[in-house]
Amino acid sequence: MPSACRGYDEWMIRVLLPRQQPGWKLVVPAVLLLCAFMVPGIMILAGQGEPAFNGVDTTWQAFTFTLHSPFWDGVNAVLNWAGYAGILAFHVVLALALLVWQRPMGAVFAATSGITALALTQLAKAVVGRDRPQGAQVLTDTGSYPSGHVSATTAFLMVLAILIGRWWMALLAAVGVLAMMVSRTYLSAHWLSDVLGGACLAAGVVLIMWWRFRDICVKENELADGRTIWAAKASRRLQAGEPAE
């Protein structure tokens, strides 16, 4: 195959080809993240809603009030939808896409990560029972710690970043999580510690899930020749000397 075609083909087929990491590089950060989620929750329970970091929460909340404007109100209304109902829909689309691309265990990994993060978030809300900030601009359920929007967003974007395995996806995931964290405090739906707790919980869950699913996901990716269906078709056309669609 001509070198130009090989370069194009290599660029096309590196889709959903995750890079392997030693097990401890997944487990240790996961445990640390889950501890970072649990410690504030325990402090909130012990302090009856007034933990040592309450001053940081209220200071940040006061700062977000200075950012309010009609434009940012509109942006955060979209993020409010995207961070919950939207993310659930995105999880379903991702799982279905992985099934179409002949990666059923990848679909199981994506779905299990999202469901587990959501279930643990709701359990923690019920156990901790923290009051939300006053003056929320959106409808909220009971329990402020941790943030469900941030937890769901973190789980989805981390799964996507792991499966795609590209630096730009990791960057987009980080930006997306930070945007959702700021949005929830901007809308007075959560304290700063709530959004940090949600991100830590979901990130820890996804890393644990990937540690368990990684080998079988990588294996099925290799059996699929490291390609998505459309990339494989493009490669065959290039090898035959035909223009790719």
C-alpha cells in the first residue's frame, strides 16, 4: 500500500482503541478519588451540615452571584438539561453505538459505569441528607451531596475519553466536567463541595469499572481488527484504489 494511504488508514482506524495501563495505575487513583468523595460526606454528617469547609462553600457561592447575567442564565439552563436528561440519553446512544460497532463488552462497560455512578450518587444523597443552597434557579430533588449532574457528566465523559484514548478527548472531558461543576454552583443548585464530591465519586467508579472490564474490552477491540465498521470499509476501498466515501 502507498505510504500516503497507510498514513491515512492508520489515522482512520485508531478509533475506540484504548491504551493499556498497569492495574495499580487505575486502582490507586480510583481509591483516592473515592476517599476524596467519602471524607467530606462523613464530615457533613458529623458536623450536621456545618463542616470545616463550609466557609469555602459560602464564599464560592457568593462569588457565583457576581457572575449572573441573562446570557449565562441561558447557557446554564442548557447545561441543566444536558447534565441529567441529556447525559442519560447520551449514555444510551453510546451503548447502542458500541453494539453496532461490534463491541458488546464496551457497551456493558459504558452502561455499567453510568448506572453504578448514578445509583451510588442517589444513595449518598439519601444517607448524607445535606440541605441545598437557598435560591436555586432550577428544580431540584432532595439531598445536595453529591451533585447528580456532575456525577453523571463525569461518568459519561470519562468513559468516552477512555474508549477513544486521545488527548483531545481527555481535554474535552475535563472542560465539560469543569463547566458542569461551575454551572451547578452558578444555579445555586449545589455547594462547591457537592460538585467536587460528585466528580470524585464518578471518576473513581469509572476507573474501577475500567480496571475490571479493560482486558476483555481491549481483546474484543483487537478481534474487531481495531476498527469501526465505517473505518474498515474506508480501508478496503483505499486498498482497492477506490475513493473512500
